[in-house]
Amino acid sequence: MTINSADELYTETIDKLVSDYGECKIDTDAYVKGLQSLGITTIYEIHDYIEKAEEARYEYKMDHAG
């Protein structure tokens, strides 16, 4: 299976959302709205992505603590 440009753009957009949230550049509302704009709308999907982003935020804060 090959990844087409639309799939790659989708993945890059999600990665950017996770990164921006992790680095505290956007808040939870903006993060969820970004996910929803990509068609991620079920509470279960959103919850999974929020968990991923919370892990990224924790790692970012730990890396920049002190």
C-alpha cells in the first residue's frame, strides 16, 4: 500500500496539531476543532488524539523544565 499525497497531507496536519498542542501553541478547543476539520469527529477518536497530544505536551514540558 502506498501513501498518496492526500494521506500524507492528512498525517502531516495531524502531526502539526499534536506538535502545536504539545508545545502549548494552541489550546484544547483549537486542537479539537482542527481534528474535527479533518473529519475526526467521534468522541472516541477525539479522546485518543487528545491522549496522544497530552503525552506530547508532557514530554515538551519535561524537556523544557528547569
